[in-house]
Amino acid sequence: MTVTANTHAHDAVDPDAMMVALLREYGLPGARERARHHIGRCVEAGLADDAAFWMQISNHLDGLNGKDYVFSRMAVTT
């Protein structure tokens, strides 16, 4: 699928793939912060489906602790 300005996140990206991308780019604390930022942005814009997408990612990130994150990151990068 091609991502355009009119494409919603929940239509374009798998939540697990987005979570891995956030972890790679920002680390666990930064990924949590970015997901929460996107939730607020979507709620303010009235994008309920996109907000639900980011909530799913945020919930998965909140379920990770440092030990899980190190293991997951090693599994993804090797």
C-alpha cells in the first residue's frame, strides 16, 4: 500500500511493525512517549481509528519491561 497524505496509520502499517520501528528509533522510553503523543494528536483531530491504533501500540509498549525490550531488540536486529 502506498502511504499518502490521506492514508490513515491504521490502514497503512501493522501495529507490531510500528512498535518495532519506534523501539529502534527512540528506545523504550522514547517509543512510549511518541505513541502517547500520537494518541493525543489523533484524539484532538477526531481520528478515532488512528487513536485506537496508537493505543494498541502504547499498551504493548507499556507491557514491556527493560528485560523484555533487550530480548526483543536483539531478536529483531539479528
